[in-house]
Amino acid sequence: MTQAPRGRPWFQLHLSTCVVLMLAAGVLVGANFVPSTRAVVWIPFADHPSFSDSGSGNPNADGWGWPMTFRVLNVLGEPLWRIEGVVFDVLVALGIIFSLGFAIEWRIRRRADDEAEFRESIG
């Protein structure tokens, strides 16, 4: 009596998936640490995000963060931190990483299943 081979556990990732996720994480970290003079900032009590320096008093201030600025410099050059920007950026990055990993693994596993079915049909 032969048993069908067990599938890969759901938490196990392929090496190629890990490499792509590592590169994507590097791009996201890099995007958060490149200064920008125009970035999306959420201004409290506003009904929409806007392009602004988040009230730092310096319209040409450098801001750090993608997609939402979490750090800007005020007129004196002192950093102003926005915790909501940090939280939002982390959530967006995790969402991108998890959805990318899921999509890659789904494609790899679907392709492996199709190949197994093909081998069974000809063998």
C-alpha cells in the first residue's frame, strides 16, 4: 500500500522566494531612507493626505519615508518624527512583502501540481 507524497508545509518557502523577498525588503528600506522634498504626509484633522512638509515651517524641508513621510527637518534643522508615518510605512512594507511571497509561492506550487498531474496522466 503506497501513500501519496505529502505536500510542502504551508510555512516552508522556496529559496528563490526568499531571495526575491530579501531584494524587495531592501528596496523598501532604501525607499524609506532616501531624503525627498515632496512626500505624502498625513496632516491631523485633514480629510486627505497632502504634499507638505508636515508643518515644519520649512517648505523645502527634506522628508524621509515612503509612502508616508515619518521624519522631516524643521527650520532649525531638528528632526520631527511622526509615529503614524512609521506605523503606516511598516504596515505597507509588511503587506507588500507578504503578498509578494504569497503570490510567488502560489505560482511555484501551482506549477508543481500541474507537472505532477501531467506525469500521472502520461504514466
